[in-house]
Amino acid sequence: MTSVAVLCSGGDAPGMNAAVRSLVRNGLQQGYQMLGVEDGYAGLIKGRMVALNSLSVADILNRGGAFLGSARSPEFMTPQGLHAAVANCHKHHIDVLVVIGGDGSYRGAATLVEQGIKVIGLPGTIDNDIGCTDYTIGFDTAVNTAVEAIYRLRDTSSSHHRASVVEVMGRHAGYIALYAGIAAGADMILLPEQPVAAEAVASELLRHQRAGKDHQLIVVGEGWGNSEELAKYLHQTTGIRINHDVLGHIQRGGEPLPMDRIHASCMAQYAIQLIAAGKLNELVGWRAGEYMSVPIAVGSAEIKPIPASMVDLAQVLSH
Ligand code: F6P
């Protein structure tokens, strides 16, 4: 009997549970034995597997987080850790390992492939920064959470005629900042991909003030730089009172929105179809409105630039 194991890796993302549920139920339909690995690669190293049946994935569709647990595992990057992980795949007779995670998790998956383990990747990260797919599971929910929080912050900064500097997640990628910034009507959006000097931010703030704006919103993508220092600098140089807030991990939690549940369910179904067709070592994605896959060696090397037209749009809308 074909045995398929699934793990969640890296930062959790809303919709990971929906992906596991769909994977398990589609896998059982094919007659596969389904296993869950607890706590990502860390659990694989320790051989922490649980058998999954249809009931074990009941009532998780709407649950945030990853019920199997997720982890970043420095040990997996060591030769000993990798060796233990591979040994456990053999010991538990895993024919295919499905990895749900972001780019770091995909690099881990590529290492396993080099060791002869068969892998399928599903894109699960709030950052939406995986090159070989237009969408990653969790992004829509995270953007929605960010926009909702930003609107609360807007209420108070507008009452007090202050500027609000809000940091959103995205260590390397500005997708959350760009989408949340546009959706929340930001006056400025600072992206990790586009270095901008604090001096330029200060003069823009003053320009907006001269144009009559008595409150402003600056959305900062985490990887752009230190938003707290920026807020202090802006206050010192412009005299404008600034609120500074970091939304942080609140963006990773919470019930997945329908968009994430649907993408997760469909991508997992696609993964099982790949396994059934014997097309392995692939990364599943969604491109131009269709589910698709690319070989792991190709897909993990792809980079995803920030959409220039949306950056231009944000600029125009802020005037
Ligand atoms: O999972 C992606 C992400 O949320 C990034 O946006 C963020 O930079 C990072 O994870 C934070 O990771 P951790 O929870 O390990 O600090």
C-alpha cells in the first residue's frame, strides 16, 4: 500500500489544516495509507508520526495554526539531522512526503530529494513569496487580519491627528505590506524589496501634511528596516506625532478565510493526483487561474518580484 506522510514546516499559515484535511481525504480515496509528521522536520528527525484517518482531520477546516505542529528546525540542516530524517522515512515506509511550507521548507524538501526521498511541496506561508506560484496558502487571511488591525489604528491616529507607522510581516517579501497597504489606503508603503532612506520618508510625510492631510498611514514591511527607529526619526525631524505599532504574529493566527480553505483544499487534491500519476518531486502552485506543478529543482530556484504596477498604483493612490 502506498504510504503518504505530510508535515507542516516553517511559520504556520491559516489554511494549513484545510490542506492536511484535503490531502488525507483525497489520499484515503485513492487507497493510500496517510501519516502525519508532528512539528515539521524536527518531528521527522525524531520519528514522530501519527496515523491519520478521515475522522482525525474532522473539524479542522476552520481552525487556524497547524494542528500537526510546525517548526523551523536548525538540526535538520546538519548532516546528522538530515540522516535521521531520511532514516525515519525508510523506517516508516514513507513512499511520498508532502511538505507544506515556505521557501525554507522547500529547500529542506530539495535536500531530501537529493537523498532519494520522494517529495511533493504545497505552498503554505502568509508571505506569498514563493516564485513558482501566484498564491500561497494563508496570504489572504493574513492580509485581511492586517487590514482590519490597520483600520483600528487609523481610527485612533485620525482622532489625534497623528501619523501611524504600522509594521506588517514579511522578512524578505513585501506582499503583505503592498496588499494591506493598498487595501487600507496607506499614504506610504515601505517594502523590503525597495530601499528608501528615512530622510525621503520624512520629506514625503511633510509634503502630505502641506497638502492638507492631518493624519497619515505608513505601512512598513518587516524586512524594510527598523520601523521603531523610523517612527522616532520621523517625530524628531518633522515634529509630527507618530503612533508606532508592530502587528507581529497576530497575522499568522486566526480562522482561514474561504479563499485559503479553497486553495488549500484544491492544491492538496492536486498533490494527490500527482502522486497517483507517479509525478513526484514537484511543487504545486496556482498560476494564471489554474493549479499546476513544477519540478522541485526548477520551482525552488524561481524568484517572485513584487508587482511593479501595484507599486505604481500605491503611489498614485496616496496622492
Ligand atoms: O512565516 C513567515 C513569517 O511570518 C514572516 O513573515 C516573518 O518574518 C517570520 O515568519 C517570522 O518568523 P518567526 O515566527 O519564526 O519569528
